[in-house]
Amino acid sequence: MLADPLNVKRPEWLDQEDVNIFYEAVKGFIEKECLPHGDRWEKAGVVDREVWTKAGEAGLLCPAAPEEYGGAGGDWRHDYVFHMAVSELGVDGWGASLHNSIVAPYIWHYGSEEQKKRLLPKMISGEYVGAIAMSEPAAGSDLQGIKTTAKKDGNGYRINGAKTYDALLGPEEGQGFFQLMEQLPQERLQIGVQAVGMMKRALDETIRYVKERHAFGKPILAFQNTQFKLAELKTKATIAEVFCQHCSDLLLKGELDAATASMAKYWVSDTQCELIDECVQLHGGYGFMNEYPVARMWRDARVQRIYGGTNEIMKLLISRTL
Ligand SMILES: Cc1cc2nc3c(=O)[nH]c(=O)nc-3n(C[C@H](O)[C@H](O)[C@H](O)COP(=O)(O)OP(=O)(O)OC[C@H]3O[C@@H](n4cnc5c(N)ncnc54)[C@H](O)[C@@H]3O)c2cc1C
């Protein structure tokens, strides 16, 4: 179990009983159903099929889905603690964060009534697993639509490229760009929240390591460089968490704009990579070995600066507001 190395006080809107219960349920589920299989899933490159249906049975999938389609009728606060738990405990490869709060919301926001009734209950139960693909035929801004599909096989769910165009979301072609513009701020904030969760895990691992590892007859935490480095990292991670909470507050009020969400995505994911790189350094040679969680975090953190729109594109969006 992770001992939160930051202890940022949760704001009142987040520190609610139902949200806290959900957070504990997600953490309990991950510890029981995911962590024991983590190494095997990593080697196989796919998670067990059952984890999806078990998560569905436990009421953990699509927590913000509307009640009329079988959802719990929650909101971003439940998504927030879900992403935080997944990243804090280290099951980043599961894909449930994408399923819950990127793919499913496209369906309840833009799908036809028939699509909502057909797809959402199956996504909430874990029978269907969501993926998202953006089609851009002429490389430019003329995104043609957003289509979701997942194909079941013997081991689990895999994206089938040939089928990504077999169902149009909503009534007309050519709406993908507008749908994206509305949904991307939340998706980008999600990347920031995931980054905070992983930073906490990296700090927790590293603080424990520098207390145990000895060099020149003392724990490496006794060196002032280690103390100062960790003090800097803790400060940056704290600022990142507070900023993500601020952006979440805006999102819940419907006020999170593209530029502010871009700040969360770019700065927090850049900070995540910087922090984990320093944590690898503090692990010395062990930081380069895959058996050590910090080495895997270093590898997994890197993509956060690329997907969801690269961090250079985030700066472009921010600069347009100058
Ligand atoms: C693991 C992973 C998962 C992904 N998941 C999904 C998914 O689920 N759904 C989905 O649709 N996509 C997904 N993507 C795609 C992802 O969103 C894109 O890779 C990302 O937006 C960058 O686009 P690109 O790869 O075309 O890079 P390019 O646009 O070719 O960029 C290459 C480089 O050029 C820079 N660059 C490009 N344009 C500019 C500019 N105007 N100014 C300055 N620099 C610029 C970029 O910053 C980057 O450094 C995923 C990618 C990865 C790696």
C-alpha cells in the first residue's frame, strides 16, 4: 500500500463520503485483482479478460455514466479518484481509465439513443471494452469522425484496425473535430492526474529506497544532495497535485478552458518525467533494472508527453491566449 508522500489536503468538493468510499473500493480492487497479476500481464502484453467483468461487477467501470443507461450517475470526482488510484498503485497498462472517462463519455454525449442503450450497459458491466481512434485522412484539422470498436478474442480485447470505421458515433459524419474540442480538456486533465499518481508512487518508492540503501557507511538519505533533491521533487509534485485539483474544480463548474487544461497536461507530464528521472538517479544502477518499479515508471511516463496531443501542441494552444 502506498503511503501518500505528499498529503495534500483534499478540497471539500473532493473530500465527500461517496467519493472516498469509491476511492477505497478502487484501491481494494486493484490490490486484490490486479497487482498479483501485474508481472504476468506485463510479459503477456494483455490483461486477463476477467478483470474487466470483475471491475464491472464491483461497480467500478464508467462511474460517471448516466443512471438511465445503468451507470452510477457520478461525475469527474469519481473519475479523478479512479485515475489517481490506478496510477498510485501502478496498473497503468490496464486501460480502464481510457474506457471509463474518455471513450464512454463520447457515447453518452454524442451517441444516438440506440447506441447509448446498446453500448453503455455493456461498457459498465465490462462486457465491452472501449478504445478510441481519430481518423485524419489528409493530415490537417479535418478530422472526419470518431469511431469506437473493440474486438473480442480468446485472451481479451484487441483493437481491430479493419473495423474501426464500422459505426458512426452520432447522427452525422464530420462532427469528430467539434466533439474532440469539447472533450479534450477533460482528457488532458486526466493525463495530469495520472501523472500526479505516478509521481506519488515514484516518490514513495524512492524515499523508502534511500532510507534502506547504504553508501560510505550511511543511508543515502543522509547525504544533503539526496535530501535537497527529494525536497525539490516533493515540492513540484505538491504543486502539480494542487493545480490538478484547481483544474478539476473548474471542470466540475464547466469552466475548464483548452489553454488551462493544456497547462495541466504539458507541465504536469513534463514534471512527472523530470521527477522520475531524478528518482532513477537516486536508485543508482538498480534504477536501470526492470525489476525495480522506478525503471518501469521511467519507461511508462515518457508517453505522457506525447499522447493526448504532444506537449509542443499544448504550448501552441496556450500561446494563442497570450
Ligand atoms: C501509447 C500511445 C497511445 C495512444 N492512444 C491513442 C488513442 O487512444 N487514440 C488516438 O486517437 N490516438 C492515440 N495516440 C496518438 C497520439 O495522440 C499521437 O501520437 C500524438 O497526438 C502525436 O501525434 P503524432 O504521433 O502524429 O506526432 P506528430 O504530429 O508527427 O509530431 C512529431 C513531432 O513534431 C512536433 N510537432 C508537430 N506539429 C507541431 C507544431 N505545429 N509545432 C511544433 N511542433 C510540432 C510534435 O510535438 C512532435 O514532437 C496514442 C499514441 C501513443 C504513443
